[in-house]
Amino acid sequence: MMLSAAGVEGAARDARLLLAHALETDQAGLNARLDEPLKQSELFGMDRVVAARSLHQPVSHIIGKRGFWNHEFLVNSDVLDPRPDTETLVAAALEQPFERVLDLGTGSGAIILSLLAERPEARGLASDISDKALDMARRNAGRIGVAERVQFVVADWFAGLSGRFDLIVSNPPYIAQSEMPDLAPEVRDWEPHLALTPGGDGLAAYRILAAGLPDFLSPGGRAYFEIGHKQALDVSKIFINAGFNQPEVLSDMSGHDRVVAIGV
Ligand SMILES: C[S@@+](CC[C@H](N)C(=O)[O-])C[C@H]1O[C@@H](n2cnc3c(N)ncnc32)[C@H](O)[C@@H]1O
């Protein structure tokens, strides 16, 4: 009731997730307890999380985790919440073998850690300009059991990095500055702006990625970059102007353009 009144979309679903969190159980455990009265401490816990959600704090931030691909990732306001759309990139990258993967702007580590978990022989380098994001990615690497196969480095895109990779991936910030005010409050007010927008037309990161890619991609290697659903033409042009063949554009589960694939 309070969530609906605060304009929270999907209030009933969120209430169940928050109640399970407050009761320190899962959805099955919640079902088993539906007829039991809440203890005082549980009522306090529920009040606290409902108040947070009423301020449009994302459920993932309140419960501290978010499911992505085959794992649960720890998240907080230092990292972008991994999105289902980004699983399109992971699925495409897994279609062929790889040995060394570079993930630029790794955030929670969702992409590279999912890839490494699926390929036990592969190793990876994960970079981000945010050292707080990398702290979270390191914790996730430990939880997922791939920590010994991934290195983390603070870097401004390719600056200071070295080596060649047969797979390069990135989900860079791509929202245009002019679109920021229209975002849902859960995103605009709670997720790191550094992860959402590079400012301007939203394409700045692709220009840097296209210019740097030839120095880091192994011969015969592949690269996958997530894009905003209206950016396929502009991003393709950026890569073509940098000397690459016409990128392949892949759609997400909703049928929206979501990934450009280079060298596939
Ligand atoms: C859209 S988020 C993607 C996070 C994660 N890879 C995912 O898909 O959930 C973009 C990430 O790029 C990072 N980033 C922003 N500017 C950067 C820069 N100049 N160099 C490296 N990383 C940057 C942000 O800190 C953020 O973690």
C-alpha cells in the first residue's frame, strides 16, 4: 500500500522480495510462513526496507544483491545494477572459445565474471575508472570462485593497459546527457552517474573504444559492446570510421538492438 502510494511500480512483487529479506528467508520460506504473525524485530525490519523503497531506492540496493546470468552479484550504489539486457552480450561472447578476456568498465564484474565462470581455462583483466566499483567486483570474483583467474586494474578505458586479448567486452555508459532527467528515479537518483552517462551525445566511450581496440585485440579476436537501443547506426559508423568492417548488431530479448559485435 505504502509502496503503491509512493509511485513504486511493481509494488506487490517488491513487497514480497523485501519481506523475504526482512525475514531472512527466500520466496519458498516466505510462502511457508504466510500464516505466521511477524515478530517485533521483523516488523521493524520490514518498516525500514519499505521506507527505503518508498524513496525509490532500488530493491537490489536494499537487499544488496542482484541475479545476473548464473550468479548472484553483490551490488550497492557504487556499481551499476547488472541488467538482463546485458546477458545478450554474455551469450554472444560465449558462442566461440576464448583464452584471454578484457572487460572495460567492469562495474560489479557481471560480464567478465560470468564469462570466466563458464570457461574454466580462460583468464581475464577487468578495468574500471572507479576503484569503489572494483572493490565490489573483487568481492564478487571471490564469491563466484574465479578470483585467481582475473586481475583488476583502475584505468581510464585503455590508458595504462597492456597486452592482447582474443575477447574484448564492454558495457560503457551510453545515455545522452539530455536523456538523464527522464530516467526512472531508481536509476537517476541511486545508480552512479559515471556508469550511466559519459555526457554529451552518449557516444564518447565508443569513440575511445574504437580508437584503442586495434592495439589490444589479438589477430582474429572478437569484441562485443553493449549499446543503447537507438545507437546501432551511430556506433557502427564509429567503428567503420576507425577501420573495422561493418559490425554485426545483435538484439536483446525484447527485440531491441543491444550489442555491436566486431570481428565476428
Ligand atoms: C554501464 S556501467 C557497466 C557495468 C558492468 N560492466 C555491467 O555491465 O553491469 C559502465 C561502467 O563503466 C565505468 N566507466 C565510466 N567511465 C569510465 C572510464 N573513463 N574508464 C573506465 N571505466 C569507466 C563505470 O564506472 C561503470 O562501472
